[in-house]
Amino acid sequence: MSAPIEPTLIILLGPTGVGKTDLSIALAQRLACPVVSADSRQIFRELPVGTAAPTAEELGKVEHWFIGNKSVEEDYNAGQYEAEVLPMITGYLASHEALLMVGGSMMYIDAVCKGFDYLPQVPQTVRQQVRNDYEAKGLEWLQSELMRLDPDYCRQVDLQNPQRLMHAVEISLVAGKPYSAFRTGTAKKRPFRILKVGLQRDRAELYERINRRVAQMMAQGLLQEAEKVYPYRHKNSLNTVGYKELFAYIDGKCTLDEAVDKIRQNSRHYAKRQLTWFRQDTEIHWFDAGNVTVDDIIQLYESSK
């Protein structure tokens, strides 16, 4: 007697601008399943343009989870995402063979694949104070503060990534012990199989696609979108590419052309960081985004059972 087929979460991942959306909808239609978004910004309903969220037409083709169901006014992180999305995935896969997750947010994907250790909640006052200190004193201060609070983690982390540094400093301050004390590094067991499919393109081609997408976003009203959420600019949800550059323009710190050029540059840098992160994962099956078909992924899925 053959063993029962283990339900599978297929994760379609890749850097920003690589072309995940169209393929994900076609793949979900073939699998007859919803699309679970693993995008840390498409989850906010006020940011459809700047996050390249699926359009109303695309959303009408297949059911999507975690698209536009939170507000930028809320604080939201990968740990909360894990707590909310995991029961939904597990419940769906209890009666279906496959479910599709799509995104490029590394921490959100890790939240599902590995899980997070318990971390204390950081009050908004502490988060704002750390950010104010960073903006006033700079990256070197932030690095030295982390070295003071958690030298072990300071030796491991990317010291050029202020988001990670601030997060570790916040946790250390709130908990009264080092951030690294909470990191066991043990992956949690999931009641389903995970199949990771990565999309990549030639770097020059990817960067050109990113540049074109920024121009398209501006034409679709990204500046007006940024103006609407400007009152919430201090929220972590808006400390992201596309908005912080336009906030600088709104504040009179640069011209609009300079802000748009900075969005292109920072989007390319973000894509590079995503690829660096993903390429450390040996479980990812890579495909050229310009040539891959739904049949290719279905064949991989069927052969991996």
C-alpha cells in the first residue's frame, strides 16, 4: 500500500521586479488553489501602487490571502505574520494537496518555513527613540550601541543594515538581555512539505525591469499615494523603498527627480540583498523567469512527491 501524499506548500520566490505575479496567478489557476502573499508591504491596503500589489483584475482571477488586509497605522511584523498565516495554511492543506505562497520578503518566508523564537513586544516609544537616535547620530552610533548591548549578534549581523541593527537594539533594551539570547536557530517542524521555486534574471535585465517599474509607479500615482500616507511616515510600515524617498521630497530635502532616482537605486540595492539572502538557501530550485512556464513548475512539483 502506497504512503499517503504529503500536502505541499509551494513557495514561488525571487527579487523585486523579477516577474512573480503573472506566473503565480497562472500557477494558482492550474493548481486550483489560493495565492498566499509573503510580501511584507503588499499587506498594507494604502500602498497598492508602491508595492506593485495585484490589481483588482488579477485579484478577481484567483483568491489571494494577505493582500491589503492591514493598515499602515498598525505595527506588523514577521512574527505576527507567522501566527496568523500558519493556521490558515495548515487548515487548507488538511484537505488539499497543494497551496501556493508567493513573495520576496525574506523574513516572512522564513517565518513560515522555519518559524521564529519568542520575542518581547517593543513599545512604540522605544522604537521611536531608537530611530530618532539613529537618525540623529548615524550608523556608527547604532553599530556601537549594538556592540554594547549584544556583542555576539553584532559580530554576525550585516552592520550596513540599519533595520536589523535597530530591531536587535530595541529587543535588547526592552528585554534587559541580549537579542541573541532569544535566537535558538532551531527550525520548527511543519505539518506539510515545502517546495521552494526561485525566479531569477540576468542582473542587467532585472535592473532595467526595476527602472521601468519605478517609472510606471510614478505614472500610476505613487507620489499621490505617498502624500496620502505622509501623516504616518514615522510608522515602520512606511520605512520602505518608494515612500521614504518621496517623503524626503515632500519635506523639501531633494527634488522630485532626485527622489525618483533614489527609488530606482534603492530598489536595485534591495533586489541585490534579496538575491544574496536567497542564494544561501540550497533548497531553492531556480528557474530563469524569462523562460519558465507553469508546466515546468508543475513537473517539478509532480516529480518531487
